[in-house]
Amino acid sequence: MLHDILILLVGILLGAVIGFFGARTFMKKYLKKNPPINEEMIKALMMQMGRKPNQKQINQMMKAMEKYQ
């Protein structure tokens, strides 16, 4: 009886760990392939705020976004 409960708990724990790392890997790969924001979006946002961005500013914003991903 105790042996069965222990196997069940180890199985649940192992499944949770494998599921976590599998989902994490999948999401990293998905976000690298489909980034949530790109240069055109940054340019459009800055133009809406009344600024004409140059390429240096866009590159700085992209680096800042990549830093937090």
C-alpha cells in the first residue's frame, strides 16, 4: 500500500517536471520563431507618438525587448 502511494507521488512529480521543461522549451522556440514585436511595430508605435524614429533608435528598442525575453 505505501509502495503504491510512493510510486504514484513520484510519477506525478516526474510528470510535472517533464511537462514544465517541455512547455518551456516549446514556448522559447515559438517566441524565437514568432517574436511578439518586430521593427515595423516599433516604428509604427513611435510614429503614433509623434516621433520619426531612425534605425539606431529602433535597434536600441529591439535590444531592450530581447533583453527581457
